[in-house]
Amino acid sequence: MERSTISTKTRRFLMCPPAHFAVVYAINPWMHPELPADPDRAMAQWEALRAAYEHAGHLVETITPKRGLPDMVFAANSALVIDGVALLARFRHSQRVGEERPYERWFRARGLSVRRAEHRHEGEGDFVLTGDVILGGIGFRTDVDAHREVQRVFGREVVTLELIDPRFYHLDTALFALDDQQIVYFPDAFSEDSRAVLRRRYPDAILVDEQDATMFGCNAMSDGRHVFMPAGADGLAAALDARGFEPIPVDMSELRKAGGSVKCCTLDLRGIGDEQ
């Protein structure tokens, strides 16, 4: 099968090393404090993801992790960044509120135009940009009013999608964009009305089964050719290969203990130093 011929850009990502990663509370169904995470293994898996991005030609910037913020590794939740504007997250759970200021300082130091959110949302956890449209998740972490705020801030249509399965508490655990036209998603994570919206807008989408979804297969990052994805979602990897994309599996099993994987660890700094 020939690989996708879609041109890709050198992307710029923000990641946070899991120096203080641990599972010490439970704010989603994947978290079990009685089953401790291995910090050394988590760091090795994070480093492997970073190396995969860099091997593909992408640029990775990092933020210094802060003690007492074990989920700060999940940089995607910190903001939605488009065209140099960072709309900061406003976290729902008190355990994560402390992440807001360190990320805000990083964005300001980097020269981004920073906006503080009026309504609760968790950045790229619940917003997926595909072409000129932003898909937005509701149901667990993000208020629907945040969708109107995002539409106003970025001047793009926001399509609201309702999540109904608490295992898939963020949109990026159930759906990701392959490029500007194609998406991948797990249908059972969504309400029937939202499934109808997705079928109408993306009739050629790749559909993920429950086995691959629970391996966090949809928590993936595509540059339009390579798809960086958690190891173990083998059916999805085969479907991507058949569609002409190159799956790049990375073992993220330790970070999955906190309910995150590839995409959760990766904030796309869109429009900041991107190159053809």
C-alpha cells in the first residue's frame, strides 16, 4: 500500500516530562491509586514518544514540571492554541487547577497571545481542530458555554459532540483528526445525535472498535502522514496502514494508568514556527 501523499509540515509540540507523575487520586475511571505507577517506566515511555516525534522531523519544546502536579504531564489539557493565541484551560477538578498558572507563564514567555477562559474547558482534551472546524466535546469536563467562547475567540465553527461513556471523558480519548478532512473515532463513546452528526460530516471516517478504544487508540497524534499512537491498538493500526498512513506505535501503558496516552502528552502549538 502506498503511503499517504499528503504533504506534512514540521510541527511544534509542547510536552511536559513526567518527573512527578503518579496516580494519587481518582478523577476518571482509569485511575486507581492502589495500583501505583512506575515513574521510571513512565519517563522512558514519554522519552520514546518525544524521540518518535523528533525522528519524524517535528520540534518538541518542554515545560518544567512542578512537584505536586502529577497530571501536568498531560500538556494537551493546558490550552487550545491556534494561530499564536492560547486559550487557557479552566480545569473542572481541583487537583488540576494548579497546572493553569505554570502553563500560562510558559505561553506568555513564549510570546503567545494568552486568553483566560470564562467557562470550564480542558484545552485539546475536548477540542479537536480539523480543517477550519473545531470539534468540541461535552459531557464530563467541558461546559457547552465554552464552545461558544472558543468559536468567538478563534472565529471558527465549533461542532458540539456529546460524550456518554465515562471511560472516554475527553474528546481526545474517543476521536482524533488524521488531516484536514479525515477523522478516526469510537462511535459508542458518543450520544446517538452526535454519532449522526459525525456520520453526516465524515462519512469516510475510520471507526474504532471497543478493544482498540480501550487501548486508547483514539488518543493519537497525526501529522497527515505519520500517526503516533499507543501500542496495542492493532486493528486501528491495520486500518491506518490500509488508508495509506504510517502508524507509529509507542508503548504508553504506564501513563494510561492515569487515563492518558499519546495525545494527552502533546499540545500542538499551531502556527508557531511551523514550516513546510
